[in-house]
Amino acid sequence: MNSFYLAIAILAEVVATSSLKAAEGFTKLWPSLVVISGYLIAFYCLSLTLRTIPVGVAYAIWSGAGIVLISLAGLIFYKQYLNIPSLIGMGLILVGVVLLNLFSN
């Protein structure tokens, strides 16, 4: 169940962060509500995972997966392209997240 809560936390954070651009400095109501509710859900679900997953591991997975997914959302929704060093860096983040998932208790 903790992996489920962590996955929900990651997805909610990606939705919230991706909506920040559309909220235009919190001047647009609906995107602003998506941002606020997304972060509330993300932090609540992240806090639930901390019952059994160490904070460092949970946060590393949450933030690492979020970086990669938000970059993907930026590409899809906002046509924001990444250069080769950025892609290599994100590849290394993905490797780190996989290693954390495989070898942490």
C-alpha cells in the first residue's frame, strides 16, 4: 500500500507542478485550484508513505520520478525541449530511483 501512496504522491505532484504554468501566477482560478489540491494530495500521500519507508528514500524516489515526469509533461504540453546533457542527467536520476527501489529496505 505504501508504494501505491507514493505513486499517488508522485502523480499528484506532477499534475500540480505542471499546472503552475497554466495558473499564471495564481491569476487563473481553475488551474490554481488544481495546483493547490494537487500539492495537498501529494504531501498527504507522501506523509502516509513515511510510516514505513525511510524519509530519505521516499523523498528521493518522489523527487526523482517527479523531475523526469514533469520534464516529460513540459515536452508534451508546453513543447519544452531538453538538450543532451539534461537528458543524460535525467537518465542518471532514473537509474538512481531504480537502484533505490531495488536495494533499499
